[in-house]
Amino acid sequence: MSKNSDNGEIRIFRPGACAPVRGNGKRRTPARAVITGGAGFVGSHLCERLLAEGYEVLCLDNLLTSSEKNIAHLGSEPGFAYIPHDVTRPIFIQGPVDYVLHFASPASPQDYLEHPIATLKVGSLGTHNALGLARTKGATFLLASTSEVYGDPEVHPQPESYWGKVNPVGPRSVYDEAKRYAEAVTLAYARTHGVRVRVPRIFNTYGRRMRLNDGRVLPNFMSQALQGEPLTVHGDGSQTRSLCYVSDLVEGIFRLMLLDRDEPIIVNLGNPEEVTVRDLAVEILEVTGSSSAIVYRPLPEDDPRQRRPDTGLVQRILGWSPKVSRREGLRMVLPYFQEAVRAVSKEVPDFGAEIVPAMPAAASAL
């Protein structure tokens, strides 16, 4: 259950009955995680994983770029609660919290260009509020950072030690600099207040629950191919991307969250299998069986020319590497995009989210 206090803070408490647990003897209670942005693409998959592992999960999201449909199927889970909340406002949670996972942010170029101020605020104020919660509760804090902190890199592949090449005032800077600031304040809390922090720098990820219209290259290509439209490649298509299937990403996040080390940890999480955008377009035409043409358009400002994670560190400390190849992942995600396109043709609202029954009102009420 939850309620708003007079000053706009959220007070939440929902008991669970699952493991893992804290405490000994008869006073054993489920471990508890707060996930900001939990109704988003990656956040919703993370909610599922933690619930499956026996955690109690509190999902905070204001649905700016996400959808309640992504978590509607979790509404009946006894350890799950969805709390509509903008994390740029203060957060107060009743009871213990073991993990705070900060995933709230617009993440696609289309979204953060449409919501530039909101993107900067969630990276700054939102991160500060989430860190304050972790500090108050003595919780481990995990910041979802991004490969965009490397900008248009001059080092390839990109190791965690690389400082990046970022235009601080370009159109993409609202996201790049928001995440760079979020990393800085996260490490400041670790050094100043002793908060245990984890920072995965997440490279391009794909899977079910991506919106068809979110502006990223893979859903764009899938949508165009399945609707018989030309696939739009920007520039000459020689720029590269490295695409990680969402289940592999979530596995890496889960391992990082549980790592028993007090010092701050920053790691790349992504698939080092690199592909040019032009070759990705061809692969998607093959997987979908589409006869669409490929057309070329001007390259957007500050679009990175190459993107590939150096995953040596994460392999050493977590034993993690992606299991799903790009070809396999494209086949796995194809039915989702086919259903999403069918929904568009039937003029179903909110077509990019997973089509599931609506969340019961009691689960989302404050």
C-alpha cells in the first residue's frame, strides 16, 4: 500500500512473502528492490527477473516514455507494487530497502530530443533522489548508465578507462551529459557517504517491449521491413553498432547487483559482436523475408561512427558474456514485432507495448 504525504513525497510499504531474505531465525523478510523506470523496456524485464529470483519489487515510473502495459502482467504477483511517481521529486519508502536500481530516463534519441529538459532533470535530480534513498536505507545503488558517455569514440573498442569524446552542447548532449553527470554524482556519494554503487554502461539492447516508433535503429528497421516500407539508413551505413539481447543484459545486471564488493564498480554491458548499420539492414530483410529497398539519408549530428564494448573487465569480475547471437536474437524477437505491426494496422492504441490485460486499479492506485 502507499500514499502521498502533504509535501508530495511518496511513502510506500507492501509486505512480501518470498525469498531471498534478510535476517536470521524467525524474523526473516524478503530482500527488497526499488526499480525506477521499472515500466520501461529494460526496467520491466528487470522487474520480472527479480520477482522470479524471489525479491520484493517496487516499481516507480511516471510513464513519460514507458507503458503500464509492460508491467500489467505483474500486477497479481504478491511481491510486486507499481507506484506512479516522477523521481525528480523526493522519494521516501517505508520499511527496509536492499537495492535501488535507477533506470528512469528517456533512452532513445527520439525520446530525449523530444523531452530534453526532462532527460536532464532525471539524470541529475532523479539520480540525486535515488542516491538519497539508497544512502538512507543502506542499500546498494545501481545506476543504469550508457555507452553514450563515450560519445563518438576515438578509441575502439571502448574500455571503461576511456573518457570519451562528447559534444557538451549538441542535440544529443541532453542524454550524454545527463548520464555523465549521473555517474559523477554516483561516485561522489560512494566516496563521501560510503554508498555501495554499481554502474553498468549499457550498450545497444533489443528485445520484446521496444516501441516500434522509439527511433532506435533495430525497431525502425523491423517496422519498415514488416510494413513493406524502405529501410532508412543514415549516412553510408558504415557506422557500427553492437546489439545485445535483453535477457543477456538483465543477467549481467543481476550479477553486478549481487557482487560482494564494497568499492565502486563501473563495467561495460553489451555484446561485442559488431555490425555495420548497412549490414544490419540486410540481415533484417533476410529474417523478415521482406523485399523492401534500402534508402540513404543524411547522418544526424553527432551520431557515433562506431560502437563496441570492451567486455574484458566484466568477463573477469562477473564471468559474464552474452549468450544470444545477433542472428538468433533477431529470430527470437521477430514474432513480437510482427504482432506489434499487426496492432498498428488495426489501429490499436499504444501499439509498441506488449499486449496484455490492463493493470488492476488497486495495483496502481496511490
